[in-house]
Amino acid sequence: MLTLIKNTTIVNEGKIFRSDILIENDKIKDISENIELKADYIIDGTDLHLMPGVIDDQVHFREPGLTHKATIYTESKAAVAGGITSFMEMPNTQPQALTQELLEKKYELASNNSLANYSFFMGASNDNLKEVLKTDPKNVAAIKVFMGSSTGNMLVDNKEVLEELFSKSKMLIAVHCEDEKTIEKNTHLARKKYGENVPISEHSNIRSEEACFKSSSLAVKLAKKYNTRLHLFHISTEKEIDLLDNKIPLGEKKITAEVCIHHLWFDQNDYAKKGTLIKWNPSVKKSSDRKALFQAMLDDKLDVIATDHAPHTLNEKNNTYFKAPSGGPLVQHALPVMLEFFSSKKIKLEKIVEKMCHNPAICFKIKNRGFIRKGYYADLVLVNLKKPWKVKKSNILYKCGWSPFEGQTFNSNITHTFINGHLAYKNGKFNEEKKGMRLKFSR
């Protein structure tokens, strides 16, 4: 099967240039100014920009066990429509992925249902170190550690276990950092002041800067002590940026960090309008934090942009502060958000591709993905930068049926998404004949 994209504008590895691109079966065969041959399928890319598929290193697709909120099928479909061609999913499902057997069952589910490429994190707890250390670094994205509040028994707050994990793991350790005792103290103070009627605006005070920094700094301290490969998920405060370095080339960094879409777009002023729909952990904080995070991303202290896609039903979210769960759906709208920042001249296209495509591949050492290169898998996205559209109920693909961006008009539209050379999405329509592949890692 030969697919030829003609006269498109490629955004890749810090450059923007006009070119043709040839796909043979699942890989990129050629990239050249003028490719003239008979192909099975030809796309005129004259008014379109071509970029590598987005790699989202942090999602919660809720399967198994929480499928009233989402499934691997529904959320991977939304991801593909949003230009995300590969995802890495978290272990806090039901049952939690705390054994190798349970982890492999998730891979089996994905092989039958995921429209995008996939990997799953091995979960750590206070009592499964032996299972964690069995994890194959070539076939699994990383170890996930909740160094803060979590569901079930996934909070790792035993310092001896943390020391063992950081000293013995040969794999990348990815961490959610919020200090549980600080959160408990802040919750107690909020209850004392408001009773059970705590306003959503208190969320950034309860899950505070102090809670984030205390936990993140501990993770960095442990990583430096044991020379562990550490990845800090969803940095949300200006203070945490001081823990990070931009003087080391990304491929040589032992400590990397990500920022999420919602922490770049929303701040605590949005609680008044959005309420619990933007209740996330870590919390959306001050506008000064949002601005500092954006600048740190541009300055390469924050290496990756991700979603932390974590859907709940509207019935669950439309609740009082303590009863409303944290998290929201984002995979369909993450790339449009970043392209909106491009439209307003806040970021270059090359930097978006770097943070959403190249850098996740580098950080996690993903094999043959994240770049437009000959011989690499043809995970590709075509976008029209001048085709406005409005987010509304009728075009939201998440199983939960809502988005914090409902009513927002985006200026850029994703027109085509290729997964391993297969045109999985074109102008609102899906071709589900082929499923995604399990990611492999060069470790």
C-alpha cells in the first residue's frame, strides 16, 4: 500500500518546509520535494501542515473497571480525532495494574480495541516492589508512583519503599507529586471555615503550591541521590520550576518534567465560570503560575506537553466540592489548544511539535516514533491552520460527553490522522479497519 501526500508543509525537527511524503504500508518511505509515482492513495496537502503524531504520555482511559466513564476504544477514538497517535495510560484502573499479569491484561484489551498506539504504566504501591522490579523496560513505558493522594492503595508514602524503588529501579520512574499530609492539613482548615460547603475556588489552596513543591522536591532529591531516571508529571506551580534544568540536552537529562494543557490554559479565575469541571489534581492555580509554566515550557525547563486526560461523567462532576472527582477529558482538544496559542503568536509550530511529538519520544526512548523520518512509523497528522470550528456537544467524542472547552472556537482543524500508515481519521470520519500497535522502547 502506497500513500502519497503532495505539496504539504512539513513541521519537523525545528524546520518548516514544503515537501511530498511517501508512505509504504506502515512506515515513511521517502520525503522529497517532488515524488512522482503511481500511489494507491494521493492526498493534496497544498493548504495543510503535516506534523508527527502527538504522543500523550499521561492519560486515564478508565478500562478496566470504570467503563461508565470511558473505555480504551472511545478515548483512543477521541485521541485520534485530536491528532494524538500514541498514548501512555495510567495504572489506577479497577483492578489497579499492580502485578505483571494485570498489566498484560490491559495490553490485551488495547490490542483489540485501541485505534491509537499504546503503552501502559506499571503501578507502584507500598507493598509490590518485587512485581515492579520485574517490569520489562523494552515493552513498558515506565513505573508510575503516586507520591500524593490516590485511589485505593496506590499512594506510596512509605519512605523506605521510596528509597528502595529509586535505588533499585532501572526504569524511568514517573511521579504524581502532592504531599498528602499538607493536603490533609489544608482540608481540615477549609472544613473548619466552610463546613461541607467548601467553594471550588478553595481547591488551589487545599492542593496548594506547598503540597506540590514538598513532594516534587523529595522526588528530585531521591533521583539525585540514586541517579534515577525521573519524570515529573503535571508541574503546576512556578516554585517547582526552580527544581528543573534547561542547560542539559534532553537526551542526557536524568530529570525531566511535563506540563499539562489545562495548567497552560486555565487559572483560578476560571473556577467562577467552570466550577468543578476544571477540578484537577494537581489543581489549577494562580494566573502567575500559568504564565510562569508557559514561559518555562518555552525555555525548555518543562520538556513535554501532555493532557492527564481523566474523564468523569457530568453527574459525577456536577457535585459539591468534596463529592466531585478531580480530572477531565482533554485528548480531543489538546492539539487544537496549542495551535490556538500559535494563532495568537504565543508559540511557534516548531516548538509545539518539539514538546508534543519529539520530546515524549526522546524522554521515554520510544522506538521509531515521534519524528518524520525515513523508516519511522507513519504516525502523521495533517492540520488546516485556517479552518475555525466550535466545540459543542455534537462534536465531542469522549464517552462522558462533555468538555471544559465547550463553546470555545478554535482556529485550527485536524483534517487527517495516520496511525502506522493507516488513514484512521479524515475530516470527521473514521476508518477502524486497523488497530494501533504496542509501543516499543530502545532501552
